Amino acid sequence: MLPFARQLEHLGYADLKAENVSTLQVNLGWRCNQACKHCHLMAGPHRPEQMERDTIDAVIRVAARWSIPTVDLTGGAPELNPHFEYLVEQLDRLGTHILTRSNLTILFEPGKEHLAEFYRDHRVELVCSLPYYQEDLVDRLRGKGVFQKSLEALRRLNRVGYGEPDSGLRLNLMYNPAGAYLPPEQGALEVQFRRELADRYDIRFHRLLTLLNMPIGRFKEFLERSRNYNRYMGKLVSGFNPATVPGLMCRTLISVAWDGRLYDCDFNQALDRPLLEGLPRTIGEFDLPTLATRTIRLGDHCYGCTAGLGSSCGGRLAQN
Amino acid sequence: MSHYYEENDLERFDEIGKYRPDLYDIFMNYYQGVMSAGALTTREKALIALAVAHAVQCPYCIDAYTRGSLSAGSNLEEMTEAIHVAAAIRGGATLIHGIQAVNAAAKITL
């Protein structure tokens, strides 16, 4: 396999450089009320990793000091962090665009029943995991009973205004394949999801985003166990699409881990590959001019973001 | 060779172009043109391909278009329906040829 960095060299990228830092993606911890089969972080109910209050305060200081436009909250289930609501309130006061990646079933955890209204009151944009519109497939991937709870959560979000065309309360869904294959074309799948969710369950949403399963963490374990790893990696490498490179999310994002360490993306965080030597190491050392022009740390898993139409936390990267 | 059908042979498809690359290129251009989105979507075409793959009982095509259908956003319920369509047409085609047997029998019986 041609190393990813060499692949980029052929395109004229001696190094892959960041363009700016418009998003701070903050991983609030690896604890989750679900244990999905594809999770690259191997998150689950028994994970102890949680961002502490002093690190959260450092995130708020960085967002304020450097006027970071978007803070993207992820996990685990970010809402399980005891300081989640404090963080959202503080960021909202700053006028920061807040995005939360929600697994939906969190809305039914004890003490979390008010989350739909809380999100609404702080105009939080939601990206909610829903890998398909059929029960058996979703439950197989995300756990028994998850599909029905997810539908109920989406209905609850619709009731408070999320997903309505003119409400300004953005409700996006995140699709990922239920196995060793690439995601469908995002636009066509969005049409399919919109029709099926409306007709079957009377659920509305704004956009569907497609995300490829990164060959790391639990998904890598599945690939190896099922002897699909080589073929899957081959598919990613042969599907390398140069048109995806300009839009790679690492070029506009910094990932902050639960312990405050900085990474180029959540996947590098999962692999514990921090920023390159000489760059700020923690949120406390954050320096925008340095980070906005940094060289990005690459690995062969990066083929996961450049295959086909590309993949990112914001969906596909290239058009058909 | 332990089996007539080897999984990795699918990836060797382009070796067929070794001796008559001109014909191979014509076929591949045609194939890609056919399978691209047109009046039908790529998802619909993958389901048709899956059904045909079963009708012609090609293990390579079944493998490729199972992946292709899933990658295009189809689910096993839809894929199974497509395979039933192939089965129904094959079954119907078998039965309608029964008329040929009836005709042939009529021709030679008193």
C-alpha cells in the first residue's frame, strides 16, 4: 500500500497544511450510554475518561480569546459529562456557534429528559446518529432498542422545533455504513431518508451527512475478525479522490481530547497521535497563528477521509 | 487452483484486457456508461444488476452487487425483493416453455 503521505506528494502536497482553525472539536469524554460496533474510540458505559472542569474552562478561554466561530462537542456521549451544560451556557454567552453530536438515546437517560428544551434554548445545532431507517440494522449496529428510542427522541426534537424548515433549529442526521462498504452518495441517500422517515414515522430533519467507517478502533477489530481488513483498505486506497483533499476537515479544525491534549482530528486522538513536534500540546498552550498554519500529522487511516466522495464530520467532501 | 471460483479473481478483471485491449476498453466504456446514473439511479441499477447476477448465477457479480447495493443505500429487504423478481421471471420463463412441450407433444400424438 502506498503510504498516504506519498500519495499526497504525488499531488504536489509536500506537507498537508492547515488553512485556519474555524472549529474547535471538543471530545468531552469516552463514556457513552451505547457501545456501537463501529466506534473508533471504543466508547461505552464503563469508560472512565471525562474532561474535567479546569480543562473545560480552558476551552472556553480559547473560544473567547481567539473568537473561534464553531465549537463542536463530541464524545462518547458529550451530554454525559457533568459539565456539559455549563460549557454550552458559557459558549452561548460568547455567541459561539455550538454543535453537538448526539446519539439520541441520551435524551432518555435519568436526569437528561430536559435536553431537547436545553438544546433549543441555546440554539445548539444537532448532528444525530441514525445509520438507517430500519430497526434491525440500527439495533444490530448500535444496540437493542436503540432504533425505537432514536425515533422517539427525533419526534421530541421535532416537537420543540428542531428539523422544521424555518425554525433555525438545525437537526442533521449522520449516516454510517453498517459494514465493510463505503457510504452511498449523500444527496441520493438524503432523499431516501427524508421520504422514508416522513412516510413511516412522520419525522423531519434538515440534512443527512454521510460518514465512512474509519478502519480503527472497534471497526478495525471487526474488519480483522471477519477477514475484511485488506479488502476494505484496498477499497479506500483505490478510491483515493484528489478532489477531497482541499476540504479535509483537519485543515480547518483542532481536536481537543478529554485530557486537554490537541490533535489534528478525532481519529488521530483515537490512535493517540498528537500534533507534530514543536506545536502546542494542550489546550492551555493554544496559539491560533501557530495552529492555523501547522503541518498536519498524516497516517494511512487518512485514506478513510479521501475515498470516493470523501468523508468528514460534516459529511462528504466532493461532488459527484 | 483449489476452486473454479476464487474470490480474488474479481480483482484480476483487467487481465482480460491483455490480448485485445481495444475490445476490453470498448466493453469497459460501455459498462461504465450503462452503470452510471441516467433515467435510473445508480441504486436502482445496482438492484437490477443484483437480480441479474442471481439469474445468471455469477458469484463474482453477486459479491460485487451485494456490496454495490449496500453502498448505494439499499437494504436486505429491497435486495431480497430484487432477487425474488429474478426468481419469478426465471420460474415464469420455465413454465411458459411448458407450452412448447405441449405444442411438441401435440405435433406427435394422435
